[in-house]
Amino acid sequence: MDIGVTVGDSIERLEATSADFDFAEFGLSEGVDPATDVDGNRLEAALEETGTDLCVHLPFKQVVVTPVPEINDAIVAHQTRLLEWAGGVGAEKAVLHGTARNPHETDLRPAFAEQVRAIDEAGEAAGVEVVLENVGHQKRGFPLSVLGDIARDTGTAVCFDVGHAYMEDGDDGVERFLRGYADLISHLHVHDARSRGDTHIPIGAGEIDYSILEDRLAGFDGTVAVEVFTDDVSLLTDTAGRVADALGEPF
């Protein structure tokens, strides 16, 4: 199991926070052309200096599917271009939010599955594993069970965001998803949350029962990204240690 840290779209944050981790998860903003807008030389140097591997987060504002086929084709083309860049800079995984213009339109789910399958194939061609993230607590995110079923049907790996699942359906939602889909999970996003709306806070500062991971993900050998919105390395490493303990692994 490798434990990393999310750094948003900031190479400076990568430089400042990643040295204690196995990898950094670098975010791509909507509308950014990474081939020209990301300083590839500085990114490469930062990864080498901190001794970290690379994952990327695809643009989270870009939905995966709409009711319009031509727009869907453009979305796949856009994500393919980003995945080709990611493969070129050595990224191992790419996180994709499971979103739609209106995820409650059940007629849109087959098209969503086709979009996910096409983006996953583009990732495979680029040498990058696409991992589909649950964001069902957001208005454009597919519910947990729908996302899990589509990931299974399309053969796509999952990025399970524990905090997002808690915000959608509490500890019961976390446990239920792990019970049904743990075998699909390749990547975890970990942070704490409170039902009043606080999220992406250090583990232990919120309400999530992380012992659920011990029960359902024992022996997990994928990647874990600490997604706590702070540059305080001691808080980041404390959260990493807590999740490692929950998974029965050292940090």
C-alpha cells in the first residue's frame, strides 16, 4: 500500500508537502492545457527532489456525460488528451469524478457507462489507470450504488472517497459501499467530515468511523491519498498514520 497526498494544481504545494509521502496527486483545472500551462520541467524536478510518484486528478468541474452525443464525444476527446499528457509525465492513476449534467435522469445512465468505458480505455492506452470517484453528495454526482454498479459493469476501478460517502449517507453509506464494492477499489481519498458540512479535515477532527476500513479493507494493497485541505505537514502525516493504522499497515 502506498500513501500519498493531494496537492491541487500547485507544484509549490507538492514541493512543500510531498517528501514524507509515496506519491503526490496533482490536480488539473478545467480549461487548462497541461502541455502548455503546467511547468513540466518543474513538476519533474519536484517529483525527483521529493522522491514521490505521481497521480493526477482530472478536472472536477467537467461532467462525464450530458444528453447530447456531440458534447459527450468532445468530453471523451478532452479527457483523452489529458490522459495522454498524464501518461507522458509518468502518472500512474487518474481520478475521474462520477458526474452528469443531471445524474437523476435514469435514461442517462447507459450513456454514462459508455463514457466511463471510453475514458477508461483512453487511460489504458496512455498507460494510466482511471479510477472513478464517488461524489454523490454533490448535485451532479451519481449515488454510491449507481456508481458502484456502473464501475462493475464497465470494469473500471474505483477511487473511494470516504468523506464523500459519509456526507452522502453517513457511516452506513461507507460500510454499505465497502460491503458491495470493496473489490473494485484501487485508490482511496481519506479525510474526515462532519454532518454539519465540514469536510476535508484531518482524521480525528470529524465524525467518520474509520474502523469500518479495518473491517472491510483489510490487506488493501492499492493507493491512499490524504485529501486534507492544509499545508501543515504534521496534520497531513498524522492523518496518514491514522488511516494506515485503520488498514493495519505501517506509515
